[in-house]
Amino acid sequence: QVQLVESGGGLVQPGGSLRLSCAISGSIFSINLMAWYRQAPQRELVAAISSGGATNYADSVKGRFTISRDIAKSTVFLQMNSLKPEDTAAYYCNVAGTTAWGAPVEYWGQGAQVTVSS
């Protein structure tokens, strides 16, 4: 049973920083993509990192957010700097991969609320 456990959300003032973590428990045969989405009210892709380490960001967070991973700890991070009120949302981590026989699998974290307000 694979679970994604998120941590690190909270309330921060504009201009502040937060770091989200998403730890994978259980085994995924092959991970293809790890990503962060946010929803407020629609869900949008914030950042993604491929198995090869290539990263991609939404235009709205480029230069402010950084996605990274610790393969040994099966954890993906989202460092968020220079936060703005419009970054307020529930943030979800997402992992897409395949099973040993090639079937696609996808998992979601439970969500972490980030609120940017003075």
C-alpha cells in the first residue's frame, strides 16, 4: 500500500518562505514523475521533476519555487520563497510511475494548506 504523506504547510506573511515535504511510504517499482499541484479553486500544476531530474514550473512560480527530491528517502520537496497572497491554496503532491509489469500508477498526497496573509 503506497501512501504519500505531506507536511510543511501553514500560515506565512507575504514575502515569507515555506518548504513542503512529501514522503512516499510503500514501494513503487518505477517512478516517472513527481509533482506538486495546488487547488484554489481549480487545480493547477505548480512544479514537476522527472526521473532524470528535469524540472518544470508554472510561470506564476518560476524564480520563486524550487522542486527537489531525495531519492534515498523517497521524498519530494517544494521550497517556496517570496510567497504572495495568490499562492494561497491547498498543495498536493503527486507521483506517477509504473508497476513491474508496466501498468501505470498514480498517487496523491492528502494535501497541505498554505495561507499567505498579513
